[in-house]
Amino acid sequence: MHYLKSLVPQWIKNIYHLFQAILANLIYGFPSKKLKVIGVTGTNGKTTTVQMIVRILEKSGKKVAMASTINFKLGEKEWINKTKYTTLSPFATQKFIAKAVQAGCEYLVLETSSHSLHQFRVWGVKYRTAVITNVTREHLDYHRTMEKYRKAKSKLFKITAKNKGVLIVNLDMENPQEFLNFEAEKICYSTHPAGSGAADLGCRKLVAEEIELGSHETRYRVGETSFLLHMPGKYNIENALAAAGVALSEGISLETSASALEEIKGVSGRMDRVANDKGIDVVIDYAVTPDSLEKLYFIIENMRKGEDSKVVAVLGSCGERDRGKRPLMGKIVSEHADFVIITNEDPYFEDPQRIIDEVFAGVVRGAEYDYASSLDAEDVEKLAKLKKIAPKIEGENCWKIMDRREAIRKALELAKAGDIVVVTGKGAEEVMAIGNERITWNDKQVILEELGKMS
């Protein structure tokens, strides 16, 4: 069946999805017209931004529905997303929206993938606000080029502008103008002083100043309002600025946003620390792109507790996705981790050994420092002062271990008190995709079980 589906051209599948979307809207009565729909798209940061927006809206007394990669929410009711889809099928999407209306929700915050936009899965959704977090390399197996990938994401902005909605754009990403070329109200956000030029782009502006980055929290100021996030990383400031931009567009003050964001202690599966009595810092993160890995490991570097503190990395790469990113991910991790373990991660119908080998191809090239352009000059200078990580040699400081549990066990055994174990790729997901099967799996649960076996 999988093979037969692969033979059907994508344009035919898209027509089928469009037909489904039209039919679903007719059956459920175009339910999104009865809600204020906020769409969040981007390569990285969508889920965190969605959670932040929801928290701010609820802090303001609004009843909110939410659909994200990790969970669903209808007012007070919340449950885990076990589908492994960021955005559901046309019928499932419209059914969920109809339930949000029935539950008396005023807002719907919808994590919206490039696939769903290109495939018409969200056709008929009346977006009131569109948010873009960033666009970096991902899904080139599907979109083929970055230009087509960006164009797919810009569809959300075209739809929202047509609805006379609000566009919220990250000025720090590459070529933000592509998402501003629409006649609509615009709010731009930035973590750089250059963001003050937003007015030239026809934007209201939100610029973070006096930024203080810590290993556990971040502080910054927007205008006269001070913000404290219990999450590290400049990228989380960007996510928070996007959420505050949504709030402003809905007449919610920066002070309310700051208060709501300070209450968030973290997002499940995103820079998620696993408490233990072994003295080991164990971190779980969803990072599945070169850009997100680079930003994650910059934070991890600053968590080291001195020269003797080691970083042990566990990573893989999803099957039937962009193969070109695999060696890039391996290379990035090899630049930052003392020990690297490559393992299985949602192979779907692809040969898991081939996936592991392709990630490994990047690792064994050694640790030549080649910082991502997304890092600030001062960040690069700070990292350059750290000791260089030794090139990886299989069997000495780098391993290929097919079984993910065994890989996690190996990482924990390598670590000592003061070291950091980083497990990436699945975050808070509850299943692993192997062929047609969805095997029950949760990284945090497995880590806790393996920690419990250690003496």
C-alpha cells in the first residue's frame, strides 16, 4: 500500500486533499468563521510559540483551543497528539475546529505546517493572524528547493492578508520581506537593534533590548516592559516576541504578556531537563534540523561545569525526509559533543541503517568549527574560546547503535556527575514510526527507566 501511494503524483494527492477540505467545510459549516484563528508556521519554534500564545490568551481570560505537534486543547481539556502530524487531515482539522466552537472557545491557535498549506489541508480555515518564526533548511525531500519551501509557508500570509488579518514576522530570519509583501497590518519583531528599522517595512515593531542569556533563563526588555523567561536561548526570546506580537494585535498589553510568559516553566520535549539523583544533566529536545541543533548545542556548551564536564549526544534522523540534512546534523553534533551516539528515530519505511550511516558520514569528518550564520558574532567569539572537541573515531568516542533504548543506556553509562547527556529528535513524542506501526515510545520515560537501573 505504501509503495502504491508513492506512485501517485503529489498534484493528484493535493486535488484529493482539496476535495476533502471543501467537503469537510460544507459538512461542518465552515466552523472557523466562528473563531479567531491564529496560525503559526516556521521551521523551528512553532510549538513553543503556540504554547506561549495560548498562555497569554488564557491569562487575559480568553477560552482557547489549540492544535500543535505535541498536544491538543479545548478549553480546560488537554490531550497528547499521537498522530505525529503537525497539522491534521482536512476532515480531522474541521472536526476539531467544530468541537472548539461547541466547547465555547473564542480563539484557536493552530500550528500550521508547510505541507498542510501546500496540500490544501487547511483550505477554508479563516485565519485572523499569521505568525512566522523562521525558515531554515527542512523538508527539501518534499519541497525540493528552499524557494518552494518558503513559498509554501508564505501561503499562510496570503490567506491571512486576504482576510484582512494581521501578519507577524521575525526580522531576524533570512529575507523576512517575502512575508511582508502583502497589504495587511504588520507587526515585526527582532532581537537586534537593527529591528528598529521595522517602520521602513510598514511594521509596528517589537525589539528586545538589554538581553541577558543564562543557562536556565533569559531576561530582556521591550520598551518599558521587562521580561523573564524560564527557558534559555535567544531563539526563545524570538518565540516570546512573536507571542507578544499576537497579544498586541488582540489588544493585550506587554505587561500581561510578560506576566504570562514568566509563569511558563518550560515546554514538554523542548530543552526539557530530566531530574535525577546521579548529578548528570539530562536534556531532551525535539531538534530535528541543522539550525535547531546548532542553537541547542550553543546553550549546552554554556551549561558545561568546567573543563572536565563532558557532553554525550544521542541523535538520529527521521526516515523518508530530507536526506541532505543528515550529515549536516552529524557534523554539528560532532563539533559540540565529546561523545556521539547515532541511533534509530522514526524510520518509517526507510532502511534505518542507511539513515544512521548518513548521519555518521557527517560525524566522522571531524570537528572543524563552522558556525552557523544564525549565531551572533559575539556568540561565535565566546565559543571559539572553548576547547576544540576531538575528531570522532568509531568505537572510541562515536558509536552507531540501532536500538534507541540501548543508545540511551550507553549515553548514561558514559556520563559521570557534572556531565551533560543530550537526547534529540523526538522530544515529547509518545510513539515511534516503524513502517505502518506506531510503537509506544517516550524518550523521557526510557531515560528515567534506565537511570533507575543504574547503581
